[in-house]
Amino acid sequence: MAPMNDLPLLRRPVTINLTQRANASGCDECGARHTGMCGVLTEEDLGFLSSVAQRITVAAGDVFMEEGDKATYFFNLNQGNVRLFKSLPDGRRQITGFAGPGYFLALAQSDKYVFSAEAMDSVKLCRFNRISLMAVFEEFPALERKLLDAAMHELVIAQQHMLLLGRKTAVERVASFLLSWAERLEVCGVGVLPKPGSVLHLPLSRMDLADYLGLTIETVSRSLGQLKREGMIDVPSIHEIILLKPKGLSDIADAV
Amino acid sequence: MAPMNDLPLLRRPVTINLTQRANASGCDECGARHTGMCGVLTEEDLGFLSSVAQRITVAAGDVFMEEGDKATYFFNLNQGNVRLFKSLPDGRRQITGFAGPGYFLALAQSDKYVFSAEAMDSVKLCRFNRISLMAVFEEFPALERKLLDAAMHELVIAQQHMLLLGRKTAVERVASFLLSWAERLEVCGVGVLPKPGSVLHLPLSRMDLADYLGLTIETVSRSLGQLKREGMIDVPSIHEIILLKPKGLSDIADAV
DNA sequence: GTGGTGTTTTGATGTGGATCAAATTCTTTA
DNA sequence: TAAAGAATTTGATCCACATCAAAACACCAC
């Protein structure tokens, strides 16, 4: 390892007191202990992170982070699901993604939040003061590395979604979504087709779906209807979809 | 600073020989010496990076990085401009962004490129073997930090673009684009309106514009025409646009 | 169960932007 | 400087998806 003074001094001075080790109380029973940020920390190191965290519960429907507001806090999701979105003044909304346990929120380096976050169900999260958290990052490069990985993964997803929004038809969008949702639920591996007959649990409303896919609820409904008529899927209940022909869906999604 | 053995061992072993210091020959006259990755390195440290770089020139129109190909190389742009895009088998194309000097290419952690890159003019770049570069990153955390900043900034742009592609009308898209291009050219600060009368140099074809905005060339042309008729812009030549009413454009772009 | 409310589906119609086509303007080459 | 070719604009028509409207269904509370 090269001596430290060989390194350019981008890293800012550490401001937290390293002797104040809190134990990671509350982390043991946390659903996100072994995912995301926390997953890369040892039991001991987690104490630091835990010591600057406030554990918060947010009710379904609450917008706990609003685009344009001062970015005082960062968040790490422990339980529940969240929609991330941007809006136009006249109410048009684009959901840019969904986030679940282990997801770290507010990767933006601006001093304002650049998107909003709304709880889809009852959400438990750790809230961090931005400044304190920055200091923790200085101390644990593993966190920063993890953040980089996460950001790069987000970018890949975002690029896929730009292709979808800019160039795909309604049915192609819905087919693409179903397959990506299967991946998210780990019904299948990344880039691997789910088995025929796989059941998908969809806790989203048609409105969410529409705002994510850049469509209206009517078009989403009709597209699902078309895929059903074509024998690609079955829709036993509103929040459940069975993928009858994943290969067919994939061909539609990728316009093969 | 906490002792090193307090740190979790995410960082992989360093494989480059640190005594092999090449001087950063060729970097002095490089247009990107003080931007992007290179900007965060000292003259001395740059030698490392330089020693694992191959300097390449790519002709206009060359696709030097293709979606789906094995991600053998990473690239850092020194001169010229590049379009980044994803395509569907039937030829539909979505440009996900444009990149200029200082831009680091291939932030993806997959073993395959997830998008393509095509030179818009004569492009000079540094090509890095992926493995070697990873090793350099281990050694210089400043690079990783810079990469994180870049990735987060990209994400913000990507989210804005998703809103544009999913929810904005044709004229709103074009207006949004003109303002974002003004920022890119540093005609104005980030989030600041350009002065009325600011001249924009647009080295893009209408096709590029269309594929970036999720429209057809005809609609781009008509939208520019509409903005012209409304007195928002003037178009003295195909590749030049004068922003007559930046505030008006901004109101259109953000649907105010 | 029943009634009420909100969500989803289905149907009828409208429209923004796509497509097709031709005219115009830029660019290149000789 | 003219002619050929490419890119852009403009015009006419079409269609995928939006919008408007009503019916069907799901989810409550009581």
C-alpha cells in the first residue's frame, strides 16, 4: 500500500468522534441488516452507522422526502416499499423507480432533493443527518464502494427505462415491466427468464404502473388484457399475474 | 484516522506493481487533463493512470463500444463528442446521453457493455484494460470518489430525462433540451437561466435530437418551428439557436 | 350479508405525434 | 460554380394512445 501522503487530499476531515461507539442495538432484528449499506459492515462497524441513525416509521401514502426540499437527511429503507417520482406543476407524474428494504435513498450530491419518495405501505427506515453520514463515509470506504456499486446499478436500470419510455409501445412496456418485476422479486436471476407459470405478486396500483411506464391506467389495463388474450399471462387477481409464456413476453419486451 | 485493520476488507488485493511509475507523458497536452478522473490526480499520480492507458483516436461515426460486447475496456474521453445509446433489434434507438472531454465511459459493473458509444466527430480517448484500471482504483480512493460523484450526477440527469420521456409533450421536450444544452455548454450555470440572446452551438443532427427526445425528426423540426413562431428562439442556421426568451422556454419546459 | 366508495375494466371518441411524401435547403464534390 | 446527394422542413394523412364516460369489480365499515 502506498503511503497516505501519496494520496491526493480529496477526503475531507473526519468530524465524528471515533471513541463514541454505540452498539448496533436495533439492527439485529432489522430486515435490512444484511443488505445494502449495512450488509457490507461488520457487527462492530455497524455501531457507528447505528449511532448516527434515527429509526423512523412512515405510514402508507406519506411523502417523507419531497423534490426541491432541502436535503437534510439521507434514508436507508428497512421495511416496506417506496415509490420514487418527479412531478410537473400540473400534476403529471413520472415514477422513476421503486425501492425496498436495503435501498439507500438520496444518492444526489445536490443540496436539494431532486425527486420525491412516498411510502407505498408502512415503511420503517433509518434517517441520517446528511453531514454526520458523510463523516461516516469518510471512515468506511466500503460504504462508499457499496454506494458506487448501487449508483452504477441504478444507472443501468435508468438507461433501460429511458429506452422503454422513449421508444417502446404500450404492450412492449408492460411486457418489459413484468419481466423486470420478476427479477426484482427474485423469481428469476438477473437476465434469466422466469419459469413458465411463475407467479408475480404486484403490490402496485394501475396508477403506479401507468406513472412508471409513461402511460394511462386505461392503456395499462388494455395492454394487460392484450397479453392475457395472447396467452402470455394470466391475471387471477388484480395484484397477481402468472407468467405463462416468459419467452414470448421477452420477445415482445425486446421487440425480437 | 482509525487503524487500517478496523476497516472491513472489501477492497481487493492490489495487482499492479507500484514501483513501475511511468511519467504522464502525453497528458500535458491532453484536453481533459484537468477534468473528470484525471482532474483529481496529481501530476505524479497521473503517471500510474497514464501507464495503463492506451491513447486511441476514433473516427466520426465509429461505434467503438457496442452494447452486449464483452466489457474489456473502459474509456476516458479526451477530445471530441460521443453519443451513448441503446437500440432495439428493429432499429429503434434511444440516445441516453452525450459525452464530451473528461467523461468516463462504462460505469457499469456488468461484464458486458450495457449501451453503445459512437463518435460524433473525431474522438481522442484513453482506453484502459478493465482489470488494470480496477487495480488503479484500489490504489487511489480519490478516483473512486470522483466516480461516485459522476455516477450520482448521471443519475440526476437520467431521472430528469425519464420525466421528459414519460410525461412531457414534444414542445416541452425540445424546450427542456435547449436549456439543458445551454447548461452543458456552460452558457449558464446549473439551474440558472441563460441570458436572453445567448447563442447555442448545436453539433447534433435532427436525428440525434429525435433519438434523444423520443420523437421523430419531423416532430423535432415542427417543435422548433413552433418555438420560433412564438418568439422563444431564433434559428439562424441549422446548428445554431438563439435563446430569445429563456424564461419563456423554462416555463414551457417545466410546464409552469 | 348490504351499501358505499374507490379502483379497474371496457367502450366510444378525440388528438398529438407518427408516417408517408414532396419541396427546400444545406453540404459535398468535381 | 454546378450538380448530386444528404439533411431538413413542410404538408397530408393515419394511428396508437389519450381522453371521456359508463359499467363491473374489489374492498371496506357496519
